[in-house]
Amino acid sequence: MREIGAFEAKNKLGTLLDWVENGEEVVITRHGKAVARLIPNSVGPDRTKAVAAARRIRERAAALKAGPFDWPEWKTDRDAGRP
């Protein structure tokens, strides 16, 4: 992560964009305090990672042999003792 002062950042915007485009993170400071952060624009969450995570969750649940989840029963237990 690079830090750069606001005045210098104003004069070197093109260079900052090149750094960020290459995957670096740039923090812009004013009087020594961080005021902004430039980060690469991400496309979004990786769908393949999300699908793999969901598969791992299902496999762990199956290994626990927890059985089906009964929402009405769970809500009744959750609400027990409430006025």
C-alpha cells in the first residue's frame, strides 16, 4: 500500500491510476492523516467461490446428520419466554 499527500496526488493522478490498475492500493493523506483510499475496481464476488462455499456448508451439514430444518419449530423455540 502506498501513501501519498493530497497535493502530490493532484499532480500525479495518472500515475496513481496506473498503480491502482496494476492492483496496488493508494492512500491519500492530508496533513499526515488518511482521507481517501484508491483501490482497484473489482468486478464483483467470484461466483465459483460462492458456489464452492455453499457446497462445503451442505457437506458439513450432511456430515453432522442434523436433519431438515424446521422453521416453525425454530421460531417457537426462539419466541419462548417473550411477553
